[in-house]
Amino acid sequence: MILKRSVAFALIACAFFPAPALAWADHDLLTREILREVKWLNQYRAVKVTPYTYAEQEKAINPDYKPVYLDKLVGETTNAREIMIRYADEPDWGLDDGIEASPLQSLTGGSKGYRHQSYQLANGVVKLGEAPKRVKAYYDLARVAFNKQDYYWGFRFLTRSVHYLEDMGQPYHTKPILWRQILDAKLDTKRLGTLATNLHTYYEAYVSHHLRKQAAKGHGKWIGAIQDAKPADVFDPEAAAVALADFANARAPELMDALDRFWPKRVKSSKTLQPIRVEDLEPAEPPPSFGTIDEITTLDLHVTSKMVRGLMALAKRDLLAPRPEAEE
């Protein structure tokens, strides 16, 4: 009876707020740093940009979405690393908007939220979202492209797979909010939506802000955690995403509690959406909870890097070997 009540409460609570679908906010930066040590990508220095011919295989996306070409146009030449960095954010450009991904998608804020998250509620009894399946779907599409020796779309699909995998390392993509925050808002639909959005987007902004500063300097705790990560043993893309989501979810409550003590009252508003202010991301005197936030974020970034590098190692041996003569 208690379990049934917990499940019902979890579903009701989810229905009360929209969920932001962005994860680490800057997938291009995160992907660039993770791939920095993936040296085999340098072998693909001359990749011809090709037209998109995969509409039949990729039916389950926003029908209004049309792939854009950044920098290089069809017929021009680019390289694998550039493709994977430039298009790392593509799944956030509308691919998953306005579709019927699941009858339960309203519980995660719509189709985009459903595809970019894997919420674990009621101690894991309830799971909402299909991000792990999207990791596999785009890994499989990369295989289709590589089998046609279409290396441009092979790497572009592969970086989409990486995007959804990175999403699973962000705690707010596995747990939307603390139970006590739901109760404090008295299950008010509008207030919960505003609070969840503020907390989610502020954490993204916090990580992005400090990660960019460290990247500009070329060193820092988070950059070091990403760069020092050894590839995980990945044999199945979807299973890797599930494992990463489980890892991020395990300490999500501890992180969220620390963030609740870190943010000023304004950020925790349940009445109005709050603009990002740098002074909130860099308080003059960080509260004691800063240490917990830094520790958990460092570990999440490290394990995310391990999983992505593991996926890339799998792709190298599974999708790209042996290399064709033309790519030498």
C-alpha cells in the first residue's frame, strides 16, 4: 500500500511542473574537452560534407526540423572532431519538439523533456523518459551512415548519441526536484513549474560558467576531472546511459540539498522565473555547502567523461574498423 501511494504521488508530482530539457547547457564545450584525448578522431581529417538523406530512417523526430549546416556546406570538407563539437548541441535545436514520443510525455514537460531525461522516482520504481533509448537510436543511425561510407553523417549522428549520453550525467535529468520542495510548494502547478525551472537552469548556468572559465585557463578541478577520465568498458550504448543515469541519480538528493543551501532566496523563487546573475554564480563568500556541490559535480563530470570516452571506444571498434583506404 505504501509503495502504491509513493508511485501515485510521484506521478502526480511530475505532472505539476514542466521540465527543462537542457542538461549541461554547453554540450559543445563539454564534448570538446571529453574528446580532447580521443586521438583516433584525428585520422578523419578530410570528411566531405554530404546532404541529409536519412528521413526514412529518422521518422520519429519533429517533422518541421530541417538539418542546418554550420560553417561548412554540402560539398565542402571538414573533419570528424569539428563535426562532433559543432553539432554536439543539435538535439537541443528542436529535434524532439512537438511530437508524440509517449503518452506519458506530459509528465516530463513534453516530448523534448521525455527524450532528454530519465527520471527515477519512488526509489526507482517509476522511470520516466527515454534518453537512454535515444543514445542507442543515434548510435544505430551512425552505423547506417558509416556502412554507406557517409562519414559526415556518421559522425553527426554519433555526436547526437553522445549528447543524450551526456544528459544522463546531469543529476537534474534523473531527478527533477526534492520531495520537500514539492511539499513546500503545496503541489501548486504554477509554483512548482517556476521553482523547478529556476533550480535546473541555475545549476546549468553555474556549471557552464565555471567550466568555461577553467577551459579558458587550460586547467581547473572540473577540466582535470574530465581530461583524466579513462574510457569505461562500454559494450551497449543504452546500457551505458542507464548506468550513468543511475550514478547521477544516486547523489542527486545530496547535491540538490546543497544547492538549496547555496542559492540566495531569489534563485529559489516559485513565483517568477529568475534571470541569471553572475554574482549568484560567484558569491563573494561561498556557503559551507559549496564543498558538497563542487565534489559531486566534479565526480559527475568525471564519470560522464568516462562513459562518453567508452562509447567512442566502442564506436571505433564497432562502427569504424577497418578504416577505408579513402580515409587514410
